[in-house]
Amino acid sequence: MTQRATQRPEGFKKPAHWSDAPPPAPAAPKDEADPDGLSPTRYGDWVKKGIAIDF
């Protein structure tokens, strides 16, 4: 079994765009009003030609 590298090769330089800062926290979801009623992606029902379809 090959051992996993735990150190960078000698002479490796970190690119300027790399950061040691942790990633930002995800933004809270926006609660937008659905003009057609209940959101099908939230409730799982889609209406096509007046018929509700459930995937």
C-alpha cells in the first residue's frame, strides 16, 4: 500500500489566491412569495393543465 503524502514537496509555494481563512457561512435562504400558490419544489406537487402530478 502506498503511503499518503502528508507534507508538500520541497520548494512548493502556495499560490497568492489561496487563503487560510475558513469558508464563509452559507447565506440564509430567502423566503419569496410564490405568485402561483404553493411552491412545487417545496411541497412536491406540480400542476399541469389543471391536473396535479406528483413525481
